[in-house]
Amino acid sequence: TKDPLFRQIEETHDSLGKCYGTILDAGTGGHSLKWLVTLPNVEKILAVSADLKSGEGKGANELRYLLNEERGDQLIETSWCSSSKDK
């Protein structure tokens, strides 16, 4: 990959000689989703975005077709913040 952050992740991970296993990407956008689906030795991808209708989440949603649903890949729309008020 040409992206310096993703390249650093790949180089660091490759030096360990292990498979990627299950990947959780919190705050998934189109850019990271395109990269994630190119990784070798992935068991499944769980991509999370707060809003699939705008911003980076929209970009991920438009690329949802790249995910391998047969192995369990998912793009989930949810917020990490609770809307309930603490008592």
C-alpha cells in the first residue's frame, strides 16, 4: 500500500509472522475498508461506523460489496456513546 500508516501496520505485522485473524476497525471509512480487504490471512473483518449516510461512513457503505460476507465480514452502523443518562 502507498498509505504510510497502513504500510507501517503491514510492516510491523509482517515482522511478527502471524495471520491477521479477526480485524475490528472502529471508525471505518472507504479508505480503510479498501485497504482491509486486501490483507492476506484475515479470518473476518468487523467494520464499525457511526453514520453510513455521510462522511467517511458513507464511503465505507458504498464499498460494502468488497466485504466477504461468506466468511463473516460485517459493516455495522452504531455509536460507541450511550444515549442514556447516567444516574
